[in-house]
Amino acid sequence: MKAKFINEVLKPDSHLFDEVKEIFFRVKQSNPDDPFYELNKRLNPLGIKLVDFKNHFDALDPREREQFKSSNMIPPLGVRIMGYSPESDSIDIIVDDTFDDKFLRMPTHVLNNLLNMMWSGFGHETIHKKQSDKMSVIQNPDFFSIDDYFKNKQEIMAMAFSFIEEVKNFHSKEEILNMLRGKAPTGFPGMGMPGNHPLLNVYKKLGGKAYKMFTKYAYQYLNDEEND
């Protein structure tokens, strides 16, 4: 039985993210011997798990390993990737073996900045969780190519959210609208590259229904940001 796709744009769970951040700060303040364990003890009841990267990587299908080998979302905190697991209904924050030491040593204001950097990815995964909650059948599709991954309807919605989150700090609403209309901005500070954001480039290259759906959701998330 195939689950019917949820067409309505789903908002990310910012309240859950605030709870996660508060737990990180509380655990840091307690100066634990084992931050990984202490964080999991508090995060697991919220449906959040810290996962060891090596164990996660070793369990992957060989076809997927190359894709994740060099993944490193937030190196200063040791966060490699994030994902939503429909089977366990959990958002997984996958960290490497540098996480504990980095977490304990960094000043609280630095931790706050790094956690804020996680919002684009974490919010993306909460959208997947909401999609799963609204579907009658659990979906965890196999992707046989990177194009299959980006064309997946669930991913397009979440990618559109991530795109808006990652450009709104660098560009005005009008500039973002121009990007979606096909007019490239001058560049992105800190990304070392001119032109459009990489995600927008991916969907422009894919074209067709995937690109139309991506821009449709991007418009909606952009307008939601303005109305919040």
C-alpha cells in the first residue's frame, strides 16, 4: 500500500528545537563525564537520539557509504549528519568521536552559535517527521541515484525549507524572489562561490516537476518567514 503524499506545506518544529537547545545548555552546565550519554538520557524522551558516526557508518549499505564518508555538517561540534528514522520515529544527530571533547571545551556562547547553525538541518528533519505522522504508511524509500534522492517529493519540501533558511540571513526577500525567478545574486558570504545557492542549482539542473515543486514550496516558506 502506497502512502498518499502530503501536499500541504508543513512547518518545522521550532518548539522542539528550543527544547533540544535548552537540554544541551543544561548538560553543558553540569559538566558531565560522558556528555554523549547524558544528552541521550534527556533527548531520547523527545524522540531525539545522538548516534555514534562510526557505528552508523559501519551499518550502512556499501552503496551509501561514499555519500556519507565525507559528511561533516558542523565540524566545530563534531556533528556529521542528521536524519529522521521512520522506523523508530526519531530524529538522529550523528556525531563523531570528537564531539564530547568539543562540547565540554567550547564556551557557551560558541555552543549557542553552533546549535543555531543546526536549525536548517534539524528543522528539515522535523518536516520529515510531520510528513510521516500524516501518512498512513511508513515510507523510507531506497534511492538508487542522487537524482532519485532530490526528486523525492518528501525531500523537495524539506529541501525548500533548508534553502530558505540558508539564504535569508544573506539576502533580502526581494533578492530571494529574484533567485527563484532565475536571477542570480552576487554570491553567498562564507560559501566561497558566486551565483545561486547549491540547492537551487541542483533543482534548476533537474528541471521539470522537481524544480516547479521546489520553487513552489520555497515561495511558501519564504512567505511563512515574513508572517511569523
